[in-house]
Amino acid sequence: MPGKYEGGLGPDDLDLLYNILEAELKRRRLSRDSEQAKALAKILINRFKSGVKAPDELREYLGRAIFRRGS
């Protein structure tokens, strides 16, 4: 159950975030090892920790993330 683990991410949380990130990386055709992928992961985790838990909201937010050249 999401949010069950106080102060951290539980297994269900990690599974949710992983699936959202993987879908976004595929959509953007990014390697998991790229700097953009790392930035997207950080954005996603921070958004989740800020209280946004709904998968659709997380997907939409991540989908709107834009990088400047050199990022």
C-alpha cells in the first residue's frame, strides 16, 4: 500500500514510480543511464514525496518536464 513506510518508499511505491519512469523513458526514447533519465527520476520522486500519489497526475507531471540544452 503506497505511503505505508514512514520516512521512505515502500515496495508498492517503488513499483509505481519505476513503471511510470520506464514508460516515460520509452516515450522519450531515453536510455536509463542518461542524465535526462536521472533528472526525470529525481523529478518523479520529489513530486511523489511532495504528496502527489495519483499515477495519472504523476505521469502527466513527468510528461511535461522539459530540459534545456546541456541538461
